[in-house]
Amino acid sequence: MKINSNYKNLPESYLFSKIAKKVEEYTALHPQAQIIRMGIGDVTLPICEKAAAAFVKAAAEQGKAETFHGYGPEQGYDFLRNTICAYYESIGVHTAASDIFISDGAKSDLGNILDLFDQDNTVLIPDPVYPVYLDTNIMAGRKIVFLDANVDNGFLPLPPQGQRADIIYLCSPNNPTGGVYNRKQLKEWVDFANEQDAVILFDAAYESFILDNSLPRSIFEIEGAKTCAVEFCSLSKLASFTGTRCGYTVISEELMRGGMSVRKMWLRRQTTKFNGVSYPVQRAAEAAFSPEGLRECRKHLDVYQENAGIITDTLTSLGIWHVGGKNSPYVWMQCPDGMKSWEFFDDLLDKAHVVGTPGSGFGKNGEGFFRLTAFGTKANTAEAMERIRMVYGR
């Protein structure tokens, strides 16, 4: 018997597990410290009332024989797929319900989609990057080429000249940097992928934070994307489904590779390895996408975006370089006083009792940078920024 030896090439622990362990150890030594967490991207506001009511109603239906739902369609119930189609139409994107696949979250699908692609493919991944993109490809033993994201390009790299690619990961709004690609930049990527016969895996989990109408919320707003891209999205941030778990993946019938329909391959994969998202969760998601549900969700998103403004205003006043925070829940800051990422993590925790995410955990280009999230309460965000101002103000 042989194990997958590629696991030997992974870091010993997942980035956020390491952070949790360090905070736990610090808290044990300093039980009186009032820690404010601005590291992991979990939300603090609840799912909207419309979704919660639908969740309760659907759960009650499961307790009655006449309304009970057993195994559902692995690709999702039509009522939710059609609702998501209408959501896309609202931003000018036409897609068929058959292109939409409901899942338990974008994170799962971003890893599972790799079942469709050969191990010998070359993968293009930005650095710094959300660790799931990198780790899942290390697990599969694929060749990985890193895109150089840095201050000069606003941490939004464009297609590299002379570089071969088969699979390309893009995230906009970006995790961890908060950068957002404009239409011209995404068009360059779409043209590059079509020329190379590559597939773009486009993570749009934070699209609901884009308020600037000139910026694309979906890669399918870009001409030519349906023949080269797969889009992953989530209700985790839009509707506070981080604990409820629901997302969706969109694959057009126009996406063909190796003489095969990628959509049909994904359907075959899902019907074999996935039993679908529960009926009550899908009813709750349908309610979140209703006009009333979206209005309720927007109120919560507005709080997070106000928090992001509090963070960026504070960093600006302190003269600390940063990006993100506009059209994004993440702020990517340069560590003060030339500190390394983990050095600043320890310093911030010890002196301000604030937790963030070391940039080096997202790749070598993240060294010397730090990610703060806007998903806390308004009071905690304001308190954390005041502590940072007191410690690092000069």
C-alpha cells in the first residue's frame, strides 16, 4: 500500500490552524487580555430574517410525511438554481439553470474541481494567495508556477509573457489583498486563457462587496469567458452562511476541453461523489436571494464595508501603506517599522491584543505584509483601530 507522498510537501498545519493555536497559547498565559479577532474571514452578523424564516419552515416540512424531502438532485433544486440565474441577470449576465451547481461552499468546489484535470497540467497561481488553491494542487502533485503579485502591480498580476498555463486561479475581490480586477484586466486574462486552451478557476466569493459599477462582479461579464472559465461563488459572506454552508459553481455548456464538456464532467463527478445540499439550506438560500432577502443582506454588508472604512482611515492617518478595503472586506497592509509578518503578528497580539493574519502565510510575496478583515462588529473594529493607533502612532 502506498500513500499520497505529495502530502509531505505541505506545511505542517493550515495557516488558520496555526493562528488559532498561537492565540490559544497567548490567552492561556494572559487570561485577562480582551482579544479582538480580525484574522479569519468569518462573519459576526446573523443570516437575514427572510432566510432564517425559510430555514425554519423547511426544517418543519422535513418532520411531516407529506412535505418530507429525501435525496435531492446532486446539482441542486431547480428553485434555487433559477433564483441564482435571476441574480446573475441583475448584473447583466445570462446563464442557464443547467450551468449552476449548488454545493456546500466555494472552498469545497475549488478543491474538488481538480478531479476533472490531469496531474500533468501546469497551474498558474498568484503569490500571495488563498492557501486552498496552492495546497490542493500540492496534494495532487501538479507543477505550480507563481504569478508575482506585488506593490507595483497593486497585487493584481496580469498574464506573464512566454509562460505556458493550463489551469489559472484568479480571485476578485482578492483574498488576501482586497484588490479588484477591472474589465480591461480580466479581458487580458480571458484572451490569454482562450489562446492557451487553459481554464480559469475564478473565485468570486466576495462579489457582493463590489459597489463600483465599473468593476465586474462576475468573470462572465467579460466577452469570451464562457469558453475558458469556471466561476465559484458563496453565500458565506453575502448572507452569513459561513456556518450554514451553501455555495455554487457556474460552468457554461460552451466550455469544452479535450473534446469533452467540462460541465458534463462536473455533473458526472458531483452525481458520483456528492449527495447535494440539504433541502432546508437551499430554501434558506433561495430566500436570501429574494428582493427582500437581498435588502436585508445589504444592511449587514454595509456594516462590514463601514468597518473597512474605519480600518483604512486609521492606516492612512498613521501613514501605513495598504490596499483593499474598497469593494472588498479585506485590507492588506504593510507591517510597520519594517517588521516581518509573524513578528508583527506577535507584536500586535502582545501590545494591542488584536489578531490579524500574517501575509507570509499566503506566500513569499506576502512577507512584510498583514491582512485585516472587516467582519467584526463595528464596536470591536473601532476599538481595535484605536488600540493600533495608540501602539503604532508616532
